[in-house]
Amino acid sequence: MSIKNKNILVTGGCGYVGSVLVAKLLAQDANVTVFDNQWFGNYLDKNHKLEIIKDDIRNIEKYNLKEFDKIVHLANIANDPGVELNPSLSWEINVLASNQIMDKICNKSSVDQIVYASSGSVYGVKEEAEVTEELSLVPISVYNKTKMVSEKVLLSYKDEIKVHCIRPATVCGISPRMRLDVSVNMLAFQALKNKVMTIYGGQQVRPNIHILDLTDAIIHFLENSEIKNGVYNAGFENLSILDIAEKVNKKIKCEIKILPVNDIRSYRLNSDKLLKTGFKKRYSVDDAISEIIEQYNNGKLIEKDSYYTVKWMKHLNI
């Protein structure tokens, strides 16, 4: 199903993933409304089919959501360290807002689908080499818990609206609203800037997904809303931190400094369920590294404090 002229609300649309997704939606001639508090800025280009609402997601109850066809829910406080700065705020933004959205759209609304960006970290620590959607959720941090509970809130409405929860791996690659505090991006930038990468331990395994694959997956669900309700892993390369550093080192010759670490937890994802819906992976960690190198060498990737979630939240006194 084409999303041309569909009215799509993207919460958190000015963020790292949102900025890439919104550009793709507009390129497919959708009408897009972005709802974002813009803590990290607004890098979206003006477009006659784009409306941007600058407000806190906790205030979404004040707005009329009846004109939308679909919602992509990205707004959240990201990752464990960011959430730990203010756990109460994170519960409000990551969970309460999800409930507010569903209460609004299920009340005589034209919205027929919501796609939610959860997290692959909701599984907690698993010994299994293939972490599938059938395994139990044992979240070990406040961030993981907020994502798990938000999923449950959204899926409780699955009899009234199509609900697709994507559990992404760690995202990598270039975005207008860049992040340099996620593993691939961070290590590549360290190598370019300092000619040395510092890793702690290195044997920990992390699943990864290119930002273009993640945004394509979101659009895949929007275009195929008949896909069964539920949760879908989205991560295609389970790599140790040292593996990632070595991939970077092949493209940017530099020193790899390995320091001891107490946290040796590993995370893996199996995304066969997503692939069986017809989705096709097209990008890789190697692609992300190459893109970062190109942007840096062209002077388009310049370090900013706002590219580091915790550093910027502390600056904003959040």
C-alpha cells in the first residue's frame, strides 16, 4: 500500500532516527507532522508537506490527532545513561505518553496503525545465540523497563488498531541529527579525530542495524499494515565491540586501546521474523563506517555536544 498523501504523525521526528525517516516519508509524498520538543535541535528541511509542532510529548493530549492515518512513535529518552539522569521523567516520556497517545487515537480517530520503536535491550542478558521474539523479557535497567511497559501499553489496543513494535539493535550511520554516543559511530569518530579507539573489554557482543535499514523497516510496516500485530526484532549484525573496532581499523588505521571493564554482558538478536514479512536488509556496519569517514573528510561531520545524549541533557539541566 502506498503512503502517498497519507497523513502521518511522527513523534520524536527531529531525533537521530526521526530526521532520516521524515525525509524518506516526504520523498514518498506523504503528509508528515512532526511532534518533538527539539532538545537536540531541528535539522529537518522545510517542505510544504511537513508541519513541525515543538512541544513536549507529555502534552500531546492537548492536540487533535483525528486527522492522522498513521503514527510512528519514536519520542523517548534514549539509552540507559540518559534515562538514569532522571528516571521519573523517563517513565513519563517513555511510557505515560504512549498511553496518552492510545487513549486519544482510539477515541473516534481515523488512525489505523501505530509503529513503535522499542529496543532490542528489553530481553536483558540471554545466553541463547539466537534471541527471538518468543524469549522472555527480563529488562535490567530503567530504560529497558520503560520500553517493555510501553510495548505492553500499545499492544493492549491491538484489537482496535494495528500495532507493530520494532525492537531495534544499536543503530549506526549518518543522520542530520547525528549521534556520536552509539558504538559504531563513536568508535569511527574516535579513530578519525584521535587516531585511537578506546574500548572497554571488547568481547561483549552487540547487535547492530544501519539507520537506513531501520527507517526502511518502519516504512515497510507502514506500507504493509496487514502484517500481523506484534513485536519484531530488527538487527542483523551481532558483533563484539572488538569486532567493530577492527572493522573501523581496516578503514582508518589507528591504535586500539583496550581497558578492563566489569560489565561483560552480551546482547544478540535474531530478525528472521522481520525478514519473513518480506523486508530486505540492504546496509551494513561497514557502510556506516564508510559514510562517517566520507562526511568527516568532507567537513560535513563536525563534533557537537548535542551529538552526545547525556552530555547535552546535563547541559540542558534535564
